[in-house]
Amino acid sequence: MKKAIALGTLLALGLSAAPAYAEGTFTGFYAGAEVAAARSDTKTTVTPVTGAAATRTNKKTQADIGLFGGFGYQFDNGFYLGTEASVNRPTGQNKAVTLAGVSVRERPQYELAIKGVAGIGITDSTLLYASAGIAQNRAKYQLPNNVTRKATSSGRVLGIGVAQAFGDNLIGRVEYENTTYDRKSFATAGAPTVTYKPASNRISVGLAYKF
């Protein structure tokens, strides 16, 4: 909630300070690619068949790459509304975590997201924006007794960014996103139950072509 309030306040400040500029600079379909530094903060809990549960948050920063595309419309007062879909893939894997005497590991494979975007032009070629939407994470999980499972987790994503137009068709951007996912639990007969709650903070730099 605090993140959503901060994003709304920042957009409101941009709206009050927005100058006159050319209409429709960011209107149209676009597609692009990005590179990012992403920090995962996965909370892992192992609950033995008997005994107390053990919990640890596994933090790892790594590079990832992504693709994105969408459509937006910029009104003549500078306000922007749009929608965007994205996919990104981590370039590494999380470290194994030993809890309650067993070793477990989460190996993220990709993340998908669909977001609504709202923004305001702060110059004739610069857009300040915020985004919010739903996300899905696909990962491989190493569980006790050498069991491996693949599963998806659903969640929500919030972001804020700045886009800069270079001529009529190229748009560069810098963006921050926070993503949190629902818990995912794995229970195997006679073995500890393992629960994961993935989350990530991501800063990306992207370049898009506007059609």
C-alpha cells in the first residue's frame, strides 16, 4: 500500500508541473528489449515431519534479460494510458539453502507480467510513468530426497519509470519494479514440507521501437 501511495504522489507532482508539449509523442504500439539487475528475496520454510520449522530468506542479485511490448495513448494534456506485456529470464540460479537438515533450491526460469501503465509528459519528449499488474513466475524446485518439481506462482507487480523519446520511433527507458508472489508449498510423504514465497526488486534499462 505504501508503494502504491508513493507512486500516485509522484505522478500527481508530475501532472502539476507538466509543461505544454507536442501531442501524442508516446502514442502507438511499441516493442523492445531490456537488461536488468534483479535481486530475488525468496522466503523458504522447511517443516519437518516432526520438530520445529526453519525459515530463511535467500537473497541473490543477478542479471536478467527481457522483452516487452504494448500500446499507449498520450492525450493532448500530456496524460498517458497504456497496457504492456513482458517476459524476462534470469541468467543464473539461486544458491542451495540447508534448513532442518535438508538442502533445497529454487531455480527461476522466467517471469511473465501484464500491466496497466499511467503517466504524464514532463517535457515534449520525456514521460514519467507508473505501472501495476499481475505476474507469473515459473521455476524449478529441488526438494528433499532429490525430488525435483516445476511449478508456477502468481503475484502482483508494481513499477515506476522514466521514458525518453529519441526522434519519432526510438524510446529509451529506465524502470524499477517490485514483484511479490503467493506461497508455493510442496509436500512429499515421509519428507519435510517445503514452502517458497518468491519476491524480487528489479532495475532495468530498455530500448523500444514505436511503430
